[in-house]
Amino acid sequence: MGQTALVLGATGVVGRELVEQLSQSAYIDKLVAITRRPIEYDSNKITNCVVEFDRLEEYSSVFNADIIFSCLGTTLKQAGSIERQRQVDVDYQYLAAKLSHINRVGHYLLVSSSGANPNSHSAYLSMKGELETKVIELGFQRLSIIQPSLLLGERTDVRLGEKLGSKLLPLICRLPGLKKYRPITGKQVAAKMCDIASQEDTSGASKLQYYRLDELFS
């Protein structure tokens, strides 16, 4: 019998690819794509659930799935302030994780970032690290944390720094010892997450696994 999967952040660089790939996966019978606005999908497997993230508690029953892929995130430019970015990258994400845990989700996959550290001087990496810590403390039966480097893919907003990075990093990362830091596409990260989710955990024990940098290319 196939499983029910949910994708949070279904319109992002990774989430969009996940929805596409999971809809074609034999082990998934039903896929719930959570978005802020209605989206039409071609696959009969996909159900679009439109939510108001400021009232996420009211959608608790939606987070009742076998596997949840959490890819929600924003940028400072999109958010407009650090406070608003934190609301999306930490508060919304953590609440979604709590609702998932309450619903006894078996496997939670979280997209974080390379260098995530709650003590980082970077506001972005500090938020990612704080979120990781908070989600780990929930005690999921199985938790997979994905830490990619610079993500490449189609975006609705133009990010000058990332455009420059997408051109320069592949060249820089040809140097000895730097290959693992090369940029990765949303499609590649999604493919790895699908592969991780398809591998059944038969240990029966609580399990936390990190997937970092070059591990995501394998």
C-alpha cells in the first residue's frame, strides 16, 4: 500500500520539483501540496491545500501524513525585514513540525542549509540552526535534515548575489578540496529527498540523519 506525503513550501525551488517527482513515485498514493494560493495540478494524486500561515493551527488535520517534506523558506528581500523572515523560516516551520509531530508523522524531512548554526553571526544561518534544534527536540521517529549549498533553479524573485554565485562558484569549486561546496539544483535536492523517503526504516528506533553538501549528489 502506498503512502501519503505532504510538501510544505510546494512552490519553492525544491518544493516545486518534489511535487513533480513525488507525483510520479510508485510508493506515493496521495500527495498534498500546501500553498498560499490555489494551484492547479495535472496529476490525480495531488491535492492542493491552500492555507493561511498566520492561522496554521486551524489546519492541524492537514498535517496527517506518512511523510512530510518541509521546504518552506523566504529571503530577506522577499520578507522585507529580519523579523518577517524569521516568522517564515522559524515560526511557521516550527509550528508545521509541531502539528506533524502531534499527528504522529513517521518521517519528517527538513530542508535547512549548509552552515546552519544557532550561534552563527549570520542571521540566516542562525535561524536555520535554531530551527534544526527545535525540530530535533520534538523527537520524530525519523528525521532527515538536508543541508544543501547554494540552490540553483527558477525563482520568482531575482537575487543578484545568487546569480553571481551560480556563475562563480562552479568555477571556484573546481579547486582541490572545494568540490563538495559546489552549487546544487532544486531538482537534484528533490531527487535525493525522494530517494531518502523511499528507503524504509526498519530499525524501529528514533533516528536522526543529516545529508550534507556532496552527499546530496550521490
